[in-house]
Amino acid sequence: MPQARKVALVSGGSRGLGAQLVSGFLDRHYRVATLSRTKTTFITKMLRARKGQHFHWGAVDGRDHEALRAFVKDVGDRLGRIDVLVNNAGIAMEGILPTMRTRDIVEAVEVNLTAALVLAQACSRFMLRQGSGCIVNISSVHAIRGHSGVAVYSATKAALVSDMAEEQKRRIARRTPLGRLARIDEVANAVHFLTSDQASFITGQTLVVDGGITC
Amino acid sequence: MLTAPTLAQIESIVHGRIRAVLAERVGEVARLSGTDKLSATLGLSSLDLAFVVAELEAELGVDPFAKLVSITSVRSVGDLVRAYQQALFPELQRGGDEHAVAAAVKRAQTRRTRRKRR
Ligand SMILES: NC(=O)c1ccc[n+]([C@@H]2O[C@H](COP(=O)([O-])OP(=O)(O)OC[C@H]3O[C@@H](n4cnc5c(N)ncnc54)[C@H](OP(=O)(O)O)[C@@H]3O)[C@@H](O)[C@H]2O)c1
């Protein structure tokens, strides 16, 4: 039976920003569904702590469109609604375009872009019927500024600082007006604001959370 | 639906959903005709149509626009009705005659009844 608690679907909630968002939505009394390919210790811990209450995880590869659609349908049918979608799942891939494997380019587009669109489409069905809903896409500064070695990610939007060399991180921090990299909660808070009632008149906007690097 | 819908039932369900949207936009509409253009005659927007499709997927359990049909080919009320009839009765796509369709409807209904009994 549908319950009053709102439902948030977060893609890639098994670690990093996605895991932070899962916890944040649960703290805000949402029911949360998330998907990833692997069951991390975070997911195992959440499943055990929640005993399936208000938390649902599915082993889904974002490249499998049918599986994505089936996951959304299952969540929507089971929980009765979908209020928030956060397209967070993403992969980073480094290398310059001329020497990159085509297979890797396709994978980046599939996971970072196509999966987000398929999820948005499937969730929008429920949102249309409810007459409300909120979709947040996690992008990257690379979507705004081009950098060498990230052509494909720039196109799909993603690059993961966590995978970067220390020297690279220091270089980015130096170029950032606030002088450091973001903490995960600083990014998650922006998502929680955009999906909250406080942002009820905000739509179609790009909110850049980057310490000023693209200013 | 408790039993598999017949072709006429599908038509009436699709009409019902269109009428519900129109009732909100322009007020009650007495009758729909198959030749009424969804946009030009009735004034439905693409978002209205998406809403109707979402409602019909929930009610009929099928989405003809996921694979079978392109939404851009749907102009009239009749086009929309046919899209759902074809999705629920693939015999229609193969240009099956009325007997083949009637037989398919009957088979579907028998399946449902059997499933319910179990
Ligand atoms: N970290 C940064 O500094 C940074 C900067 C800018 C933008 N971003 C963006 O922020 C988002 C989160 O980044 P993060 O650092 O938290 O990433 P992360 O720690 O690498 O986590 C990525 C998540 O996505 C999932 N995922 C990856 N490929 C998938 C696939 N094919 N199917 C299903 N799930 C998949 C992962 O689970 P599995 O691997 O188990 O599938 C994981 O849950 C990404 O979209 C990223 O592009 C990050």
C-alpha cells in the first residue's frame, strides 16, 4: 500500500556521493531505492540496519536499459510513488580521445548519459501521474570547462576526483578560489536543497558547486 | 483489469482517459470520435498525451510506445486506440482478421480465468 513517506531513487548509491545521498534522504524521512552493480559493505549494512524498511537496493547495470526500466517499475509499483530521482551513477575514464578504445567511449556514454535519460523517462511516468516530482542530474565541472584528457567525460559530464593522482588534486585545489576540493556533504547538501520544499520554485537550473573554479 | 479487455473495452478505456484530461482543461466533452485529432481538434499538448500514456500503462499494463509504435505517428483518437489494441493483441499487427482476433481475446480471457482460479 502506498505510504505517506516520499520516495527517492538514487542511482549509484553504493558508495561516494550516492551513499551520502542515500543516508541523507533516509535522515529526511524518505523511503530510498538505489541501484549499483556491486553490493558494497555500505549496502549490506543499510539492508541489515533497515531490515528492508524504507531502504531498497537492486543489482542493476546502468547499461542494461530493460533492467533499469524494470527496477523503476518495481520501485514505483511497490512503494506507490517516486518523488525524487537523483542521477548519480557515473564512471570516470581518463585518456585522450585519439588513443581511447571505442568500447570505453561507448561505456562512458551509456552509463553517464543514456542510463540517466532512461531512468528519467521511466520515473517521469510516475511523476506525471502524481502531478509532481523532482529530477537532479549530477554533472561535473568538466561539463562546463574543457580540460585535457577528459574529452569523453566532458561529453558525458563525469570525472571522479577520488581516482585522481594527489598532484592532480593539489593542482585543482590551487586553481579553485576557495583553495580546496569539496567535501562529499557539500555536494549532497545542494541536492537536498534542490529536492526540498525550499526549492519549490526552482526548475531547469544548473547549480554549480565547485568552490568557484568555473567562475 | 480483472479480465483481459476486449477491443471495445480498450477503446472505451482510452476514450475515458482522454476525456478525463479534457475535462480538466476545457470541460466535459460529450463524445469522442476516432477521427478527432488529439492536438488540432482536441487541443491536447504533448505533455497531456504523455500523461494519458502513463495512466494507460498503469491501467492496461502495456506501453505501446516503448518499442512498438512511435508516438509521432499517433495523430487521432483512433490512432491511439489502435496502438493499445495492437499492443494487447499482436494478432492485429499481423493484419489478422476479426475471427483471429476474437479467438485471441477468448484465449486471453480463458488464461486469466484459469490464473484466478489457482
Ligand atoms: N568525485 C568527484 O570528485 C566528482 C566530481 C565531479 C562529478 N562527480 C560525479 O558525481 C557522481 C558520483 O561520484 P562518486 O565520486 O561518488 O562516484 P563513485 O564513488 O565512483 O560511485 C559511483 C557509483 O555509481 C555506480 N555505478 C558505476 N557504474 C555503474 C553501472 N554501470 N551501473 C550501475 N551503477 C554504476 C557505482 O556502483 P558500481 O560500480 O557497483 O556499479 C557507485 O555506486 C558521478 O556521476 C560523478 O561523475 C564526481
